[in-house]
Amino acid sequence: MGDRELPTSDIQHPTSALLHLRVAVYIVLYMLAAGISAPAIHWLGGYLLGITLSQLVAALAANRIALRIYGRLRLADVGLKWNAASMRNLALGMAGGMGAATLVLYPPLVARAARLVPTSDAGARWDVFLFTFAALLAGAAGEEILFRGYGFQLLLRAWGPYTTVFTVAAVFGALHGMNPHSTYLAIANTTGFGVLFGCAFLRSGDLWLPIGLHFGWNFTLPLFGVNLSGLTMKLTGRTMEWNAGSVWSGGEYGPEGGVLTTIVLLALALYVWKAPIRTQQSEVLPCAPGSLSSS
């Protein structure tokens, strides 16, 4: 599909200037919602919940308000319909994300380039496991609803798929540059994930596939005892110690800062292209989903 303007709905034909204004309003709505929710949730639930749940709350609020202002639409209409196709896409996304993370971390263990060692902390606890599961799911959903939701879909109309996917991915990667121990390679890899998640939306036409990919990756890394985007989450009572250098391990940032992730991103892109995804229709973006279909 060429880098051209995508068709708008038969009812509304907003100009490019109006589309950009709506995106600006969407960003302001998110910032206001995040500014209100983040301190309260951080105070109630701690740091991890503060940065994940508040992002989900703010993203949902920004999408909900923008959809009501500009189209009298529901949250489901931005690509969040829940049906059999949604469940399938979410499951395929989670399988792809978890498989990709395992492909990054398991071979070094087999090759003895890394090993799992016990930590001084207590072993795995179900309450911590479930809390982290819920927090990471909220974080992945929040980021995808924000970055691939209403604003992203409007930009697809104004800029076309390639400019939109790569520009939003660059912003996605740059914002992760503020995470602890971030490096240039970590930012590049995170930008690559942003491109992949944007293409996943174009492939499925819904947000469930990118949410599944994002969450599957994020949840698997702590299971191996490695850092996630510079953050340490202790789930299993074990940590992964590397014999290889930081260019492979990603150092303190975690595997997302290493070249193994760069390589596996290509395999994950092939998976997104070939997986038996069910295409759906976003009411905000009435273009033909499945533009990246293998068929």
C-alpha cells in the first residue's frame, strides 16, 4: 500500500488541518488525564502500578472523550470490539510476543552465555506474580491504546500508513529514552517494536493484536529474571547472569538494549505477516484492514 491518504468515512470528510487539530486535542486530553491519575494511583498502588495503570486510565479517557466529541463513537469503535476474532488476535499476539522473548533469552542459556542464579530475595509468590501480570497487562494495553488508538488512526488518514507508522514509532522509541539505563540501541530496538505494533494494527484492523504482542513480550522478560526497559521486576526468585557483553545482553536496560532483540524483531515481523490473523474494522479508520495480509 503506497504512502497516500487513506479514505475517510462516508459521513465525515475532515480536512488535514482539522485532523491535526483533533490529534492535538487528543494529546492534550491524555496529558491532562495522566496528570490527574498518575499521582493518585502511584500513592495508592506504588511505582509500578502508578506508571502502568495510570497510563491505561489516561489512554482510555483520552480516547473516550475524543470519540464522543468528534464522532459520537464508543471505545469499541477504535479497535476494541470484543468478539471471537478479538480473542484470536489477542492470543496470537501473546504467543508471538512470548515466543520472541523466549527466542532472545533461551539460546544464550543453552549456549552457556548466560545462566539463571538464585537471588537473595524470597522465591516466587502468587500475589506478586498476579500483581505484576495485571500491571504489565495494563501497561501494554495503555501504551497501545494511546499510540495506536484515536490519534494514530487519524494520522493514518492525513499522512498515510508509512509516514504514520514510522513517525509514531520514533516518538514511541524516543519516550523510552527516558527510562533508566537507556542506550541508543535500546531506543532503536524500541522504535522497531513501535513499527511492528503499528504494522500489527494495519494487519488486524484492531488493537488486540498489538496489545497481545506487547504484553507477551513484556511479561516473559521478568520470568527469565532480566530487566524490562530498565526496570527490575522480581517474579521467580532467580536472575539471569550473562557471560557475554552488554551488546548481547542489553546491560542494565535489559535484552531490549541488545543485538539479539534486533535480530529477533525480524523473526517477529515475519510472524505478524504470516500468522492467521482475523481482520476487523475500526470505525475511526474505515480503511481496508489486512493490508499486510499474507493472502
